[in-house]
Amino acid sequence: MNDTTKHASLGRSILAVFAGVLINLITSIVVDSTLSAIGIYPPRGESMSQGLYILALSYRFPVAVVAGYVTAMLSLRKPITHALALAAVVAVGTYTSAVVMHSDRPGWYAPGLIVIAVLCSILGEQIHARALRTAK
């Protein structure tokens, strides 16, 4: 592999993981804002019930699967490595957010988000891999 190919591969890897992060982030912000705007979530700054946190976790399952799928699809090589990198970035972001900004969240919420990020990113990659196998 020459230097140009290595740089292209690295750039593609960064793009693949970044796309997955954006899918997770933008979708979560849009859904959270929409649920708040229509009155399901309380206004920003007010505390939520346990049930609303469960609702928030529930829609993050399909979002994380799609993010893992897209990350795997965009990666040139080693899609599982890219899906795991996505899960790691999301897990670090979730942990940082939990520690720094959201002390009012239930203790189980951040670990739940991290578990979802890891398992669903892998599931998204596995769905992509299966789609590739059946397309051959």
C-alpha cells in the first residue's frame, strides 16, 4: 500500500466513523427536540420521569443500528473495526456528557446508552455484512 492509498484509506475510515457519530448525534437531537416541542418531554432544564428515559433509550436502538450499518458500508476495509471505533467514540461522548453535564439523569441511563452504542453498532455492521453475503 503506497502513501496515497494509506491517506485515502485513513480519510475514508475517519469519514465512516464520523458519519456514524453524526447519525447518532443529529437524530437524537432532532427526536429529543421534537418530543419536547410536542409536549412529550418537559422543557429543557426540567427533570424527566424514568419512563421518559426509557423512551429515549428505546429509539436509540434503531438509530445506533443504522449508524453502525452506515459506518460499515462507508469503510473500505475491516467494517467491524470501524463499527467498534464508532461505538467507542459514542461511548466516550456519552460518558463525558453524563459526568460533565447531566447529573440529573438516572444512574442507569448513561450505561444503557453505552451498551446500546456498542451492541447496536456491531449489529448494524453484521446486517451490512449479511447484506453483502446475500448480494453475491
